[in-house]
Amino acid sequence: MSLSFFTDRRLFLIVLSAVGIVAFTALALLPGSPGQGQLATWLAVAISTANLLTAVLLTRIRPGAHRLLVFSSVLAVTIALGGSDSGRDSDLYLLWYFWIAAYAAMVSRLRVALLHALVVSAGAVLGVALKGDLYAGGAAAVMAIVTIVATTLVTFWVGRWNHLLVVRDLLTGLANRAGLAHVAQPAIAQAVATGRHAVLVLLDINRFREVNDALGHPAGDRLLQVVARQLRNVATDPALVGRLGGDEFAVVLCGLELSDEPAAAHEHLRAIGRTVIRQLRGPFRIDGVDVEVEVSAGVAAAPMHGTTLGTLLPAADAALHAAGRESERVGVWDAGMGGVCPSELALHAQLRAAITGGELVLHYQPLLSRQTGRIAGVEALLRWRHPSRGLLAPGSFLPMAERSTLIIDLTEWVLDEALRQCADWARAGEHIPVSVNLSARMLVRDDLPDLVSETLSRHGLPADVLTLEITESALVTQPARAAAMLRELRTRGVKLSLDDFGTGYSSMEILKALPFDEVKIDKGFVSDAHGSLPDVAIVRSVLELGHRLGLRVVGEGVEDARAMRMLMELGCDLLQGDAISSPQPPSAHLLTVLRAGACEVPPAPVGATGPQPGGAARPGGTEPGAAASDSAPAAGGGPAAAEPVAAASATGDGLVPEEASGASCGLAPARGPRAGGGPGPGPGDTEPLAALTPADEPARHGAPPGHKLLEPDRDDAFDEIATLAARLCATPVAFVAFRNADRQWRRAWYGSTATELPREALLDLVDLNTPDGPAVVEIPDIAGDPRFARLAALGPSSPFRFYAAAPIRTPDHTVIGHVAVLDRVARALTPGQKESLAALGRQNAHLLAARRAVCMVDQVTTALGTLDQFWYPDHLDPAVSTVAEVSRSLLDADAVSLLLADMPGSTVFHVAASATRPDEDTMISPGARFTESDETGIGTVLRTRAPVFFPDVSTSWPFPHQVVRRPHIASALLVPIPGEGGLIGLVAACWAATRARVDQAGLRAVTLLGGQAGHTLARLRTAQVRVREIGVDPDTGLTSRDRFLTVLQGLPAGTAVCLFGVPDHRQGEAFVRADEYVLRHFAAGLRAAAGAGVELARWSHNRFVAALPADSNVEPDTLLTRLRSSGDIAAAAPFAVGVATTRPDQPPSAALHDAEGSLRDALRATSAMTGRAGSMPYNGAGQNGAGYGDAGHDRVGVWA
């Protein structure tokens, strides 16, 4: 019988009443029964019938009704018992009191249950008394009372236990989801009714699965119990805490007061979430490991976000997920976080019928070819003609379909319909290629190539008419399988397009590894490009990258004529957007457009500038038939050449954003006082040279970070900037120049061919390194200034007279070059020309920063590719060395040390690897150990898990003094590497020269590298720990030290113990510790020489031990002979050995102690030869000798 039978009042009463009716009726009718013919028995039947009808009619029996039914049931049995015949088995009526007592005990309080038991007992005694047999039936009555009380207690506690099973979480003791709803809903309603607020905080433990994987599920359960104990102390009453399941907890705080101002209330709720999270700040000790707990919280409040727990839970859950997406710890619900609503579920249910019911339609958007000006293809875009909601865009139903297998049926329909329409156009004489978007779920279907081929064959189309568009995110989940699928499609002739390029995380690697035919620039870059110079630089870089890789580039999101003109001038191959044509259903009008095959290109707006056909070189090349000199100024730079550009630049338009025409847009430098006390220079002012002599010129000559990017030969992008500078400023010559401590050189030029520039030119004479330096420096006439004599002489036929330049500044305001213009007549720039020239200087800086970032990303990608090849425990050392070396390169540091946790989740770290410049030594002692409690910079980073930069270590020391090997560390940077349950490592970078600030690009790259490499390091460290736990050294494969000691205890007396040592070797004047390669080689030779029956182990870093039982076939002398005769061992490293024998009267560890003493004697014997005790010149097999210890102690030390 189920326990629920003893907790369901209504069900129990129905059964009890029904059985009572049957039983009492039988007693009234059966001959010889104690109630035969008795009126009392029929009265009991009537009362039981009334109870049964009451139980059937009532859907819920409330406490008052329950008490009344208990009394009526007792009354029925008491009447029947009192009216029965004495002595004729009337005591059988007493059995009914037990069942009534069980029903009466179905209450929530023990006091009420005992009161009911008293009433039932009184009824039993009264019934016996009414029968007139109290004296004779006294014993039965007493037994009935005892049984009634026992039945009451058992039933009450059974019901109580069943209730706990329903409302309590057995692991943590907190309320479960049902229990929390039972107690929280009344509290929320009361808080709302009194005008106060109730706040629900939903908590989720981040990376809880990693704890389960690393420490096991029992440890994970203990962590949940610890978190539950912490949450019980989160606040005083009226706080309600529950576990909703898994690693998800909920806290309900009632009776709070929040501001009526939404923003203030929002911040208050966020503060409440932070307060709850702080209660769970670790670390917590779980199975001997310190586990750091990171918790995210979602917060919702009543009545602002709902009035019931059922409405607050989805809101808090949505806030929790939003916080995770935004890398926040606390999220507060707002209307923009709406998850899946009922209308979306209804749409999803109707979508399958829409596929078969003909409600889906395809619209086609043409693609315009820049080269021909004609329509080159169409893209198929899905629409849903909903019967009640009208035409729906894909954004309203595709996200739901993507999360289910319905997207497969949807994609198959789109593919078939698009190719059917393409076949119809082909039969009409129009051969139009079509592009179809491919879902990520389709890429893992093995039959996808066959499906595409069969669909093409069914419609009679060649494979190259179809282009499949794949987003970067679709290639992330199963990259290897998706790559194989795409290669198979490409071999069958289908074209492939990488959609939304630039919005993913691995674009460069994807382009390199997969056979794409084209890339599509994300419309976000295109729509913002004509208002943002950085976006222009990104678009230009994508175009250049695609063309250099031989790919066709498509620009989507072309919404206006300006964006269209800009993309065409930048060399984009295909254009797509509403400026060309909006998506249209297949119709006669669309067919007319396709047959026309052309689209009118709108004229350029007044003042628009950019590379014109036949002008400066573009990534896409020059149009056929265009002469390179058509748009170039005349060689002499006469008025005829300069006039069109002057007219354009007078409008202040061009590639500079429209809002950048005034000083208020930030393009002009900040005004400051002049030498004479007047107002500072504005955008149109000319800075006087007398006030610009730099005081720290030598300090500004060092090469900037990423200087190698400045060195390559001419570059198309810089050439276009020089061309724009000349046209905007109406000058015959313009150039982009960079400098270092020795020289200045021109990276790009327009109208001149000289590459070297005089070192004493403008940047040596003008201090442009300050943030408030002039945006443009202008020299109206340089002819009479001797400082510019060499610069003026660059024009041999007609000397230059006019010079203006805009600096190229790094983010730390260091000037690394300038964009300059020259003219042969004395003149001045207009304010608009100055603004444009300053903008070009900034665009140069953005371009350099973007290219440097690309180089760093490539370097990080290569390093991560290398790390992905490390799988085994002994790969941990090369993995940490790789991370250290790449980090040093990214940060341009003199030395980098990588600290690694002793095990995942540990708070103890040691120096695992170092990387230095060729002329530098490690700055932190190898093997140094650190903890969170250290009062140094490393301790701070381990506690806060945030990067810390130390510009001057003399004021704030990052490392303990005793571990620093070189005292002249000037600056340092510490970057944490996240791992499982906390930090897995830390990058410590050092510089011998002081650095005022850290390179942000390098820091971002190292942070990216650490975030990805941390998983590999944690995996390898975990594997190494597990290998050690089973008693195996991960580097050599020999038994570990602890396991060897256990094995040695079980070997008989007389076992020979041989302790081998591989000493340091000499490199020049220094002694170098034996590396892992030599030690692994020695361990392999030792294993081969020992053979079967010999226990081998790694004793320490460079020591090994062998146990030779007395009954084995190998003697110590035999083992040494084999080692000496081994050419590999002799060539790998010299070794020393100490030998001792276990005795029956001593523990086996005594033999190890004797062997270690004899090994030291053997090493000491070599000190006269090497000048260093225990060391030997690294000369291989030629270094053989022997020394013997005290034979009385059965020890011998041998040098080989």
C-alpha cells in the first residue's frame, strides 16, 4: 500500500466509509451477528453513508470538516457497539476504532492528533459501557485504547515523513521546489498586501560540473551541503532558502522596501544579489582540497516583476542567464530579458504544419556585381505567411526551430524550393545562381552531400549554381565533422560562403582551413562604416584579406547610396542590401529585374572622396581599361591638378564622419594656454615653432611596441591614406612616415619617390607626445627656415614651401609617425582640411592597432593549436613552456615565469616554466612556491583573480625577496589563468627597464591565451595528479616514491637496494641541472638493464632506486655492468650509485638510508676532479670510476 494512502484524507475517508457501509449492513442482516436487526447498526450505516457522500462531494477536506467527520465516524461505531448484543462477538466493533484513529491522525500537528486519539478512545470506552459489559470487556477496552494511541502516532509520523519527502531536499535539508512554493507563496502575498516587496534571488554555481569531474560526485554533494549551510545564514527571518535542483538554489527575502524610482530599485536589487553572493565566498575545504565557489545570481522582485513565485522564478532565471551571457555575476530582470513566451511555443507547434501546408514562401534579394554593374545572383530568404499574424520575418520563428530538429525539415524545404525556383528561371532563359543559408544542425548530417546532390539532380541544375552560406558559429560545436562535410560538398562542385564574417571567434583559422569561395562582411560593419573610421578600416582589412586569399567578398546590409558607393570604391566584389533591391517574392517584377541584369549605381554625394577607379592601388585590383594616371594630379602639381580635390575638401566631407566637422566632436586638440598667455590653438590655428622645442627628445626615440609592423615595404592601405591626404588637402605630394631612434622613412607616398627622410624633420622639432599636443602642425613657408632645408630640397625642380603633418599616436600618446603633405607654394590649410588630415592620422593609428591585434591573435591561435596536441601527463612541461614563451613574446617582456597550481582547485602555486630573452636570465627562482596568503602582489592576484601591473616594484613588491634571482626588476605584470574551480596558473612578466604603463593589446592577448590555455593546463595537471595517485611517475613511467616504500616493506631480508643519481653537468663555467629528457632516457635504460623481477622507482628529481630481491636473477654488479655496457646510457649521462642490503634486524628504510650515504660518498669523491662536490664533467662514457664506502655497514658507492 502506498504511503500516500495514509496522507490523503479524502481517499482514506472514502475507503473507510465504503467499507463501513458494507460491514455494518452485513452485521445488520446476517443471522447470528451481534448487530442483527439492531436499530443502532442501521443508524451506523446511515452515518457511514453520510460520511461517504461528504467525502465524494468535497474536493478538499479542510480541518473543520475533518474534525466533524472524525466525530461522526466515532459516533457511528459507538452507536453500533452500544446497541449490539453482549457476548456475541461484539468486541469486533473495537477494530473499527483503529481505522478511525488512523484517519483522525492525518493532521499537521501532533497535539491535534493526540486530541483526536483521546476522542476515539473515549468513544470506544463509551461504546463498551453502553453495551453493559464494561467489567467483562475492560481488558479489551484497555487494549483498544493502547492500540488507538499507537495507531495515531504511527499514522502521524508516516504522514509527516511523506510530507518531508514531498517538500524537502534530502541532500541539503532545504526546501525543494514544491516546499519553497508552499511556504514562499503566502509570504510573498503577505508582503505585497502590506505594501512591501519580496525579492527572489536565484543562484547557480558556476563550473560545478568541473568539481564533480575532478573530485567525484560525492565531493560535489558535500560542496552542495556546504553551500546550503552558508545560505541558511544569508539573512535573518523572513528569509526562505530552497534548492531547486542540481546546483541551483533560491533565496526569498520578504518585507523589503525598494525605491519607487526604477533605476534606484534596479541598483538596490543588484546590491541584494551581491550581498547574497558574498555569503558564499570561499574557498571551502572539500576532501582536502580548497575549492573556490563562483556563483551567479538572477534577481526578481514582487510586485514589480510578478506577484507569485511562479512568475518570479522564470523572471529570475532569465536574469541569471542574461548575467551569464554578459559575464556579470548578478542580473536583474527587466522587460528586455523575456525568454520563451507562450506565443513562441504556439508558433513552433504550428511551424511543422506550415511546412506541409504551403504557408512558407521564399523571397529573393539580388546581389550586384561591382565589376559589371549587373545582377550576379540572389539569396533565398525565408518568410512565413501566417494565417492570422500575417507575413512573419525569420527572426520570429527560426530561433525556436534552431533549437529543435524541426530546422532540418525547414532547411530541406528551403533548399528544394530555392532550387525549384532557380530551375524555373533557367527554363525561362535566366541562369541565376542562388544562395541558401545552411543550419548548423545540417552540418553534422552524414547524408547532407547526397541530399544536396539529389536535389540538384532532381531539378536538372549544375552544382555551381548553388552557394551554401554557413555562419562561423555553426562551425564551432563540431569543427572537425563540419570541416569534413564542407570539403565533401566542395568536391561535388557546390560553392561555399562564410556568412557574417568578423562576428565569430576563429575567422582566420576557418578561412585558412576550409575551402570557402567567398566571405560576407557582416552588415553591422557595413552600416557603421560611413560613420566610423575604425569600421572603415575593418571593412578595408576584410576586403584586403579576402582578396589576398583569393576569395570573393560580399558586402551585405547596403542600406543607402553612400554605403554602396563606399563599398564599390573600396573594391567589394558583390553588394547586397535594400539600396540595391529589397527581398521580393518570385514574381513577374522580380523576373524583369533579373532579366534586366543591371542596377543603376547612384552618383557619389558632393564632396565624397576615396580611391577612384584607376587611382591608388586597391586590394581588388584596377578595373579593366582604366588608366592609372586618369585621376592623379599633374607632375608639376599645378592648379589644374589640385582644383577638384580642393572643391571636394572645402565641403568638409569625405571619409571623415559627418558629425566630425566641428571641434566639439573631439577631432580637434584640447585648447590650452599659449606661451604668451592667449588662448590655445584650435583646429584652424597654426602652432608657432618657437614654443615647440621638446625637452625630452631622446626619450621619444625608442621603438614603440609592435614596431616590426612598421618596417615592411609599401602597403596598399597606407598608399590610399597618402592619396586621400593629397586630395583632401589639395597638395601634389603626401606621405605616411614612421621613425625610430636612427631614422625616418616613408611607408607610403603620393606624388614623390623618395623613401628616406631627414631625421631632423618635423617630429624632432615638435613635441607631439602629450595628449593635448596639436592635432595638426602647419608650417606655411619652410623656405627661410634652416631646420627644414633638407626637407625643402626633396623637390629638386621646384623646392617645397609648405608643410603640414598630423601625428600618428599610439594609445599611450607616443608619436611613432605622421601623415604629411607638401606643396611648392606657401599656403595654409582650411579648418576642414585640418580636421580631415588629423582624422587620417588617427586612422593610421587604428589600422596599425588592428594589424597588431591580428598578429597577436594569429600568435595566440598558433599557440592554442600547439596546446591542442598535448594530451598525455608528460606533456604538461612543454605545455607550460609554450604558454610562457608566447606570453613573453606578446608582452615583449624580458622574462616571464609561469606559476602552476599544484593541482586543479589548489591555492598553492609553484614556478613551472620560465621564458627569457636570449641575453637575460630567469628572474624568479625555479621551484619557488606561492599561496593566496602571501602579502605580495602574487597573493593579491591569487585572491582577486584580476591582472595587476606594477610600474615601479620599488614601491610595491610583486614577489617575495627571497625568490627573486635578479635585483634589478623595474616593472612587473601578473595575469591570472582561470581553470577548474579557481585559478590553474599565473603569468608573471618582468622588465629590467621601468614601464609607465602596460601594453593593453598585449594584456588582452595574454588574457585570451590564458583563458583558452587554462583548460589544457588543468586537463594535463589533473591527468598528472591521477597518474601519481595510482603510484606511477608521469614523466618516466616508473613506480612513484610512496608506492616503492610500500613494495619494499613486503620484500624479504637480503634485498639489495641500489640508489642511482644523475648529477649536474657542466656548460661552460656553469653547472646545469639534468633535464627531463636526459632523466627519461636514463630511466628507460635502467628499465631495460634491470629486466623482470626488479622493482624500479623514481626517488627524486634526478635519483632512481632499484630493489633486487635475493631470489632474483639480477645482482647489483650485474645491473651495473649492464648499465656501463649500454652505449645509450653512457652517451646520455654519467651516474653514481649507492648500494645497501636490507637486514632482518632493521627496517627496510635503513637500507635506503645507507644507500643514500654511500651515494653521497661516491659523488663527493668526484669533487677533486670537478671542483664541485657531486658533479662530473658531461663527457659520457669516458667518465667511469668507483669509490667504496664502509664495508662493515654493507654499503658501497660507485661512480660510473
